[in-house]
Amino acid sequence: MNEEVVHGIGSDRVIQPGDIVSVDVGIVQNGWIGDNALTVAVGEVAPETQRLLAATEQSLYEAISHARAGLRLAELCGAVEEYVAPLGFTVVREFVGHGVGRDLHEEPQVPNYRPQGKTPILEPGMTLAIEPMVNAGVARVRILDDGWTVVTEDGKPSAHFEHTVLITEGDPEILTDRPRLWSPV
């Protein structure tokens, strides 16, 4: 919720109007893994929080537009930060997307910023969990005393959207497709 980026543990904290809640769900179907996430608004949220949600969701689609055979992974990864940074938002660097298939976390790692050095060339058949985690404030995060919950260092909101995407010979295929929640900013 709100400043929690990922890995929240259930508690007696009551969701209130104006909160945002991220839901990250994985499934196993016939031995294959699917992974997806979204962040929803509870009632009316502040305009800046709406901008954060819209920008984070759009950054996911910006990255997906680069999920094409023959492109380097760096182009896909860089698309997230290149979209949100001019809007005043930051990307979490300590947690990243990943390859996905028979195991939940496979190679390659899929950061939400352009990695340094040479990255793999995307090939048909690769399946990636692309998951922008975008903060309204600083990029830095910390782990709470529970050893699991990741929160923004400055306590400002964070949003998380994710799709599992198959690289094909043509357009990328979103395997966890659902209706969009926000209009792009």
C-alpha cells in the first residue's frame, strides 16, 4: 500500500479511501509460470498519485513496445526510466523484472533503467516479466524490520505494473493481458 513497493506482508492495516494498493499475482499453468501486477486506487486519490499510476502503467507499455526480436534488452529496460524521469518520477533499481518460464525468476534480469554494457539480443520464444516499479519521490528503498516488505526511503507513494510478455517474430504477445486502468500522461 502507498509507500510499499513490493513484498508486503498482510497486516491489520486498514485500506482507506485515497490509498493505492499494489497486487502482484503469479500463476502456474501446465508447469509454466505467469506473473503480473497492477496498482489500484481506492476511491479518489490525489492528482499527483493519479499521475504516478498513469505514468507507471504507460511505462510498462513503452517497455513492451521494445520487446521485439533483434533489439537489445537495454532498449526495453531503458524505455521505463526514459518515460517516467521527465515526469518527475524515479525507478526502483534494487528490484527488477526477470525472465519467466518453468521457474518464476529466470535470466535475464529486466531492470527498469538502461543497464551498462552489452545486453542480450531479444529472441523469439523468450518470455519476460516486465515490471516497472516507479516512485513519486526518491528511487531509494529500504526493507522493513519484517525482513520482507520493501518501502520507499522517503515514504512517498510507489506504483507497480507488470505483464508477462512473449517475444515473437513480430509484435510482442502480452500473455497476462487485461484492460488498461489509466490514460497515458
